[in-house]
Amino acid sequence: MAAPSASAPLLRSHPHRGSLVPSSPRHRPAAASLFGFPPRRPASSRRLPYTAVRSSSTASPSAPVEEAPAAAAPTGDAEEERVVLPTNESSERLLRIRHTCAHVMAMAVQKLFPNSKVTIGPWIENGFYYDFDMEPLTDKDLKNIKKEMDRIIRQNLPLVREEVSREEAQKRIEALNEPYKLEILESIKEEPITIYHIGEEWWDLCAGPHVESTGKINRKAVELESVAGAYWRGDEKNQMLQRIYGTAWENEDQLKAYIYFKEEAKRRDHRRLGQDLDLFSIQDDAGGGLVFWHPKGAIIRHILEDSWKQIHLQHGYDLLYTPHVAKGDLWKISGHIDFYKENMYNQMDVEDEMYQLRPMNCPYHILVYKRKLHSYRDFPIRVAELGTVYRYELSGSLHGLFRVRGFTQDDAHIFCLEDQIKDEIRGVLDLTEQILGQFGFQYYEINLSTRPEKSVGTDDIWEKATIALKNALDDKGWEYKVDEGGGAFYGPKIDLKIEDALGRKWQCSTVQVDFNLPERFDITYVDSNSEKKRPIMIHRAILGSLERFFGVLIEHYAGDFPLWLAPTQARILPVTDNELQYCNEVASELKSRGLRVEVCHGERLPKLIRNAETQKVPLMAVVGPKEVQARTLTIRSRHNGEIGTVPVDEFITRLQLAVVNKSSL
């Protein structure tokens, strides 16, 4: 099963809730800090100065009460005004503004750099870009381009649509000596050809839409962001172009909110936090896209895996462990050699037989199924594996934990009968909600993709499977979009994107019905009439891959993991080294109860507390002479401030209870 890729961040809104965001968890008032450090809110519950606009999302009613992401949580007594960030989907006016900004920018570039050649300039998620064949640009060039754009906007030039014949369009493009536009013209199949003019000075091949005039753009709501290299048509054999990215909004307040959003996203960048918190690394000496889990990151992975396994066992899955390599012939049978070879590593020769690093786990699970004859009474059969796979990725496409060359999928396959599809899909949806809800993900965007033009399987089985998926979603009460013809060639599917604390969407979960692999591997069962029949196979992943999901979690929590998931749950801090022996005894006791604690000393107490804050440790236990004498600890919560002085046994009990309930102390 293909690993879901990280979706581009989207800002969405609920059709039922307008621009509301999830409610914040309630936190009890914190006492004034004894050590001069104010209590902090969890990163996922701090108030952001904008409202994420969601569309076609569904809310999970069973999300945890504590430690849930809540962009609406107040950070002070006064409620600040919220700014709604629309999307291209929610505001056609914004889409038109962004598209026109791309044209205005191209016009400005060609005024300042007459020898530049234009290519394409679309609107994108948070703005627009345009690609130019020209010399590399500097930051100073960007400032000058923006000034020229402002001048064009102030002129309030009309945008005029013109229809011309293909011959006339070609004639005009040749007159301007724009070779890329000629190539674009050749790819346009529709007639007539449409052109958009900005005043009488500049025009471009374009289907629209645009604003009526440049004056409809608020120049103070437009900003040029960066320049990047991009190959023409995305082919590294073609000319390297200069791509200028810009952002555009309806008003200045939206731009300010977006800039804040970008700064917050930068602060949460999992690559920086992974280094600062010593969670993981990618070592140049080992190669790009290969993840090293450091002790703190590895303990979080252990918690994720342990929880995942326990929940799956409770839901009737059998766990598997399968090899990382297999004979090349296996991948010929599965079809990967024919359809997926560009994503696979070269085969290796082992004693004159060719072996292949696995890009997917599916064929292995089928071999486990085929090890014996099955009866219809055996179904459903559910198998699950945290299986590491390897995908060939160009170095330029690698991106932290989000795009790697080796990763572990939370892969599972269900073998069932036709009349069991709906119940099994519903079970997967329930399981998905349970697992994702642990981390505070409350809002999902769900797509149901149906039969494409080219597919395998009969009309009857496609119809039954698609209806089963729809009925499962309807039973669940989740809103979803239907992507007609967007299914895989081997069956319909459901894709689910989770929404993080910034309102960004990440595709993690997928459920896919497969009519292809059962045929290729000729898997069967014996029905009630003692005849051999072919079972239905369902692929599903919930987290997607552990690496990418961990990256999402780091950014969702801003590295400020909830108590149950934090690599170090508490630091014991002696005021002086005289208390060190007692601190070590307490630490040993807590560790024996399954709690993750460490003792830090050798610095003045304020420095020890600051270090714990920097490392985002949820709890600090301060120990002075009085605590040693009374066999107590003075507890401070990073999120809730001073808890007070408590006996060690009481602290252990409260901490264990908070971990079990996935709540704060």
C-alpha cells in the first residue's frame, strides 16, 4: 500500500460551525510561581490570532478532554479579536486576487527585466507564483519587483478578456519571442484561445478568472516571499527557471495573521525541534532520508508502537513481523515491478537469485494468508504489522521526517467476504477515531474515491464495495466528499486527513478495497458449498508512517508533548548536592513504577528549572532540606504552575493516574 504523503497545509471551516475552532481544554488556575517562572499553556492550546477556516471537515465526538489541540484557548484575561483566514475554495474573490497578482508580478518582472521570459503563473494554496527564464534574483530584486507591482496596482488598470484564434495567438507569441508560451499554446486543446490583458501594456495566455482591475487588489495585503529554482515542466533535463513565490489576501489584517501563522509554523518546524530536543537526526555519513531515532525520540516511538499494538489486539487483529527483502519474482507477481519500479531500489544478487528491498508490505501478508486453506467460517481475518519499507526518493525531494527513504508503516490487511465489507470498514473508521483521538486530533477531512476509467474487477463488485464504503461513512456520521473517478485502479478508497493545532491538514489514514492482488496471487477460500471463491482484501493504514506521523506530532505539539507521551515526564531537581542521594532514591522508585524521570543537578536551581523549561519537561520536582526530612516533593507543572508539596507515594499515584487517563497533572 502506498504511504500517504504529507498533504499541503489547508485552512478550513466547518459548515455547521462557521469559523469556530475546537474548544480549549479547561485548565485549573495556577498559583503564582515560587521560582519566578509563569506556568505555560500546552503549545497545542495557545490562542492564535486567526481562525482557521475549515470546509468539508468532520468533528470527532470522542476526542480526549485533556491535552487536546485548541487554537482557541485564551492566553490571558482579555479576548483578542480573531481574523478569519479564507481559502481559495471558500472565497472566489481571494482566488481571483491571487491569480491577478501572479499576472501583475509577471508584468512587473518584464518591465524591470526586459529579457526575462515568462512561463506559467498559477494561484496556489496561500498565494501565487510565477516561473521566469532569467538570471538569478536577489532580495533587492524582490523589493524592486514589489514596488513595481504596487505602481501597477495604483494605476487601477483594467483586466480585459479576449478570445482569439490559435493562429492569432501563435502570431502574437512569436512576435514577443516567448518560446515557453508557444509550448503552452500547443498543449491547449480548447478553442478559442483566451488572453487576459492588463491595460494595454501586457497580456498573457490565460483562462481566468481575475479581478476587474488591478485597483481591486489591496497592495498592503500582498507580499513577495521567496525565490526558488524550478525546472521547466518539472523535468530536471529542462531549463532551470526562477520561481517567485508571493502571498496575497483580501485585506491587511489577513496578511498579518498569515505572517503570524508562518512564524508559528517555523517555530514548530519538526526539523529544528528534533535537533533542539534531541529527538532524531539524519546523518550525512549514513545517507539522506534515513532516520536515526535518538533515545528521547525512540521512547516516544516505543509508546506509539506499544499503544498501537495493544489497541489492535483488542480489535481482533493478529500481529505480524515479515522480512525486509524478498525474491524479485514476488514483486513481479504483485505488479510492483511493472507499475512501481521507479520508486524501488535496484535488486541485489544473492547466490544467483535476485532479491528486492520491499517498497510495501502487502505481498508478505498475502503469503501469510496463503500458508493454509481457509474456510468462509474463518472470516474476517485481520493482520497488522509495523513494517519498515524502502522507497527510492531523489535527494531534492527529501524533507525531514516528512519525506524519507526508509520508513515504518502501520500497515494492516483485512481478508473478508463481500457482505462483511461494510462492517469491516466501519470497524476501521472506529479504530482510526480511537487511535487519532489519543493525540487530540478532533477534526478530519474525508474523501471517498470511486472507480476510475481504467480499473480491474467487475461492475458488480465495484458497486457493492463503493456502497459499503458510503454506508460505513454514513453510519459513522462523518461528512465526506466524493471524488468521482479518483479511486485506485484496484478498488475504491477512503482517505482521511487530520487537522493539527495550526489548522493544517495532513493525510495519514487510508482504507482501500483491493480486487487486484487477490487475483494476482490467486488467493481463495472454500465457501459453504465447498467451492473455491476469492476473498475481498482491504488495505488500511491509520498513522501512515511512524516517521511522518512523529513529525506531525512534533509540530502539532510544538515539541511540548503531553504528559503521557513526553520522553521525560518529570525532572527531580535538588536545591544542593546534599539532597542528591534522596533524589536518586525517589527517581529509582518512580522508574520502578514505569514512570520516566531523571535527576538533574550541578547548577543553581533557577538554571535547572530553565533547562527543564527549555527541554519542555512537563513536571519538575524540587527537593530541598525540608522535602528530604518530610519525604516529600514540591511539584511544579509546566502547564499548570505550582501544584504544591506532596508525599512521594501520592505523587506517584497522581502521576500514574494522569498517564493512564492521558491528562495533565
